Amino acid sequence: MITPKNILVTIMLLIISKLSAYDIKRIEPPFWWAGFNNKKLQLMVYGKDISKLTPKINYKGIQINKVHRVDSPNYLFIDLLLKKDKPKKFTIKFNEAKRTVLKHDYEIFKRQKIDEERETLNSSDVIYLITPDRYANGDKKNDEVSSLLEGYDRSNKDGRHGGDIQGIINNLDYIEDMGFTQIWLNPVLENNQADYSYHGYSTTDYYKIDPRFGSNKLYQDLSREGRNRNIGLIKDLVLNHIGSGHWWMNDLPADDWLNYQGNYRQTNHIHETVYDPHLPTSQKDLFTEGWFVETMPDLNQKNPFVATYLKQVSIWWIEYANLSSLRIDTYPYVDKKFTSQWSKTIMSEYPNFVFFGEAWMNNPTTVSYWQKGSKTYDDYQSYIPSMKDFPLQKSLITGLLSKDGWDTGIGNIYRTLANDFQYGNPYNLVIFAGNHDMQRTFSQLDERLDLLKMALSFIATTRGIPQIYAGTEIAMPSTEDHGELRRDFPGGWEDDKVNTFDDIGLSSTQIETKSFVKKLLNWRKSNQAVANGKLIHYPVTNGIYVYFRVFKRDKLMVIMNNKENKEILNLDVYRETFADRKNGFDIISGKKYNLSKDLILNPKTALILELE
């Protein structure tokens, strides 16, 4: 029997059914800030059949310029204009016809700092590179996270070992005491991959810190606690690819969201194809459009929504975590028109911000191509202030290991630096003796402590911004296997018998190396010549490389003897540079040297002298 009550129940059920046909699973960016030069903001809204709805905002300060519907019915891209550019919370209504079926509150916050107040990476810094999973386990409760595929297995060299952000926070005093002023963490965004997820380079959520490392809030805490110790935080960000476990992969927004979207093709990994004038287009494009590996789908930055998303997520993390820099992975693999636009976007909002990219090539010509201010063979314009200096790293290692000859030995270092004319600003380059993708520096140098000290002395005193991989300060050895070279930092786990932080169980070599690095880096903090000075160097003669750093009245002289025997150095040829200075003081031993006499140099050493 049909009654008014039955009709009312039926109507209510239909309404509920209709409402439940839609939902909002995500809106990204999740919030934003007022005060940027660009007053436009693009929201990516994801939810069931969300494209069937029409968004509305009843606030005069926020205008919807355009609504984009893409191939998947579960996405909307909403272009907003922040007309009244001030902090505000407002509601986005999603209407079917004229009826509101969904609502979402969105907030625009006040920026904490303007760019002029933001402390950024510079040449006075020394970067401490950390693989978070392998550094210190500060919170055992996040070792296993049920919602994520890979669990804790410290016995597996390629598995998750439990290091986290809290472990780094717990050891900030150690990092400060050692003399480091910046922390670069391998990526800490969610990597929900079935295996080999610890390294962080397979992003599965761009707006979420991996719960096995901590939380977004804890990442903010790390930045704040670091700033309290004058230590900046550098975020490692991947723009080229995502992980195959990214939530997009279950429902890609558009048919061209990925390169070769329906047909996996691997990149050829041949960097030179970007510049080679003799290649057909198919080979040139394969490098940038091919996938890094099958579990790392390659993003198509030519898609305007992908491009905008990546620009906004970069700005979001700089602002959210008060970052001092960004490190961009696999920089030349990314569509180069996009890298030009992306780097320009970052610089337009943060004109003083120094951030850097990875271009793993040993040729200054090809690395310099990507740096702001460099002259290029084509019309490519870059705005990224810095790059990793792989050519110098290669020359340093090969130079120290080989006997000195016409084109061998530490003359390699000189020859590489002589190519600095190709860079827009060589003093901004990030320099290093080793990183997380290479066999440990100590092992590359045949596990010779004298060579390791020479390498670190050079990195700390030549032009550029030094970076040291965690563990180098205790001469950690390794094979070339990634799981081995990224093995756990001694002392980061409760049951470790060797504890670097507390000087427990260290060998004599480890103690000597740690003491050397600590003295070297803490001295560097107060030396203006090495932080800001001009580099003046002389061609290598008889296995001896001499260079100076000069800043106003401050002068520093560095003498590298690459010979296996003592050498006598006549200083006459260098007097034009050290001029009126009579004495040099060894910054490690404190010994005084009379510059009016020849110097006796110990074998395989780098002598660092402050001139007075």
C-alpha cells in the first residue's frame, strides 16, 4: 500500500543514493598561501564521477577562471584567481544542476616568511647527505605500517631498516657539532612499493611524508629544530617519474599523463643524446620520454596539468617546511622545456633561493648546459642556480689515484676547474667526493686515509658548496652494491656495538677521520676566504697543485702534494698571489710556516694555510 510516509522514505533514499554517487578523495594542493607573485592556483580534485559536477565559490576574493575536465571522469582541474590575496578560509560547493551535492572547505594561509628573510643554501655551507632509512631509528613504532606494502627487514641489505626523521632530530646536536650546516635527505615522500622502497625515489604521494619516516608535521619539526641550530633542510624531489604504486596509476587523469602511457619503453640512459646534433628525433626523445625502469613510470611534463602540478608541489614544500634548498633528481631526463619553465617559476617566487639538479655526466660542457647563466648551443634557458659537479668528483678521484703525468694525476683537477668558464656561476656548484649512488669514497681511494683526507681537504677549500655523505666522516668502506654502500650508520640502532654519535667502539682510523673532519668543517664556518673568496690556482707541476682563496684581506693557500715522497716547494712563483703575507698557519696542526723559505711537503697531503 502506497502511503505518504512510504513516498517520503523513497524520496529520501533516492536523495541519499544520488548524493553517495559522488565523493571527494583528494584536493591537491591541500591548502595554499597568500602573498605569491602568481595569483593563480590550480586545484586537482579527485573523487568518484566528480567531473559531472560544477564547482562554485561564493566569495568575492576568489574567482574560478576555468574548470577543466579530462579523460578520467574522476578528476576536475579548477583554475582559481586569488583576487583578494590574503589569508582566507572558503567553501567550494560542487553542484549538480543547481543543487549542491558536495562541499569542501579550503584555506589560504599567511606566509611565514618573505623571500628576503629566507635563509638559503650558499657557498659558506657544508651539506650532510643522509639516506634516512639507514641513519638512525628514532621511533620503532613506525617500522611497520600496515597500509604500506614493504615492512621492516633489517637483515635484507635492500630492505627497510627503520631509520626515520625522529632519528635525525635526535642527532641534530651531533650534526651541528661536526660542523655541517645543511642536511640533504634522500627523498622522504611516500614510496608505497613492494620492495626496494627505502631509497625514496619512487614517489607514490607527492604531498605526504612516508609514514615509516614520520609525518608531514615531524618533517616541519625537523626543519624548525635544524634552523634553531643554523642547519638548513634540503628536499630531494623527483620531477621525472613516479613509483608504479602511485595512486594515480589506478586511475590516470589523462591518456597522456605518462610518456608511452600504454606501452612501457625504457630510457636509453645516454645523456649525450640531449645535445647530439646528429641524432634522429626518435633517439633524442627516447632519453627523456623513456622510463627510468619499469617500476618508475615517466611523467609527461608536456601535459599542462602535469606541469602545473609539479610546479605547485615544489612551491608547496618550500613554503610548508621552510626549506633552504631543493635537489632535483635526474634533471636532464625531464622535458627540458618544462625544466626551463619550472626553474623560472621557482625563481620568480624565491629570487634568492639556491637549488640544484643532478646531471650525472663527467663533461663540464654538458653539465654547465643546465645551470642558470651558462651559454648554450641552442636557445635553451635555465634558471636553476646550481648543479651537482660530477666532472670535478671524477677528476678528484682519478687524480688522486693515478701517477702524475701530462694528462694524469691531480692535473685532472686543474684541467676540470679550467673549464669553469662554461658555467654561469661555478661558485654555486655543489661539489663532493662521493654520494649515495657511488662506492664509498674511502673505498674508491683504495681505503687510504691519506687520500681521503686530501679529498676532503680539497672539497672543503675549493670553489663551490661542499657535500659529504653520512659515514664519510668515519671512513666507512663499501663495495659498489647499493645496499652495501648505503648500509646503516653505526650507532643509529639501540643494539649497535659501534656508536659514532657517542664514540663507542670506533677504530683508530675512524677516530682519526672523525676528528679531522670535525676540525676542518668547524674551521670552515668562520673563514671568509673559503666561503666567499675568489679561486686562484696554478697549473700542476711535479705532482703539486697550489691554489688560493682570496676575499678582501683574507687569504688562504692550499698545497696538494700527490707524490708518494716528500717534496720541496719553492714559493717564488706564487708570491704574486700571497704578496705581503709572511707566514702561514696550518689549520689542522696549528704549525706556523715561514713563507720566505721553501716548504717541505709530506707525501700525499693537502696543506691548508691561513696567510698572515
